[in-house]
Amino acid sequence: MMIGLILLIFIAYYMFSPSNVGGSCCVDHQSQVNTSLDILNQRYARGEIQREEYLERKQELSGQKQKISI
């Protein structure tokens, strides 16, 4: 009985410790998630896409470019 209580306290402390506040109990996934704009910026920085394509896609992602419906 005492071991179960100690184990429960340990688990509660681990889950609510400041390093784990805000979601995941084991791994900080937020730092590993890239947004579409982050990926686009990285591709442009590596030279995978040209300036014109970069600017066009950036406008599309930010919602500034209106899509033409046929």
C-alpha cells in the first residue's frame, strides 16, 4: 500500500513538473514540428527553389493570394 502511494506521488510529480507543463509527458514535440512556412523558408535557403516560386508559395501560405476558380 505504501509503495503504491509513493509511486502515485512520483508519477504525479513527473507529469506536472515545470518541464512537462503544456502537453506531452515524455517528449517536447513542439520544438520538432515545422510549419509549412518554416519548410518553405528552409527550401529557399538551401537553394532548392527560386525566388519567384518562393514568393508565390509564401503568398499562398499566408492567404494573400486569391485562388482562381474555374
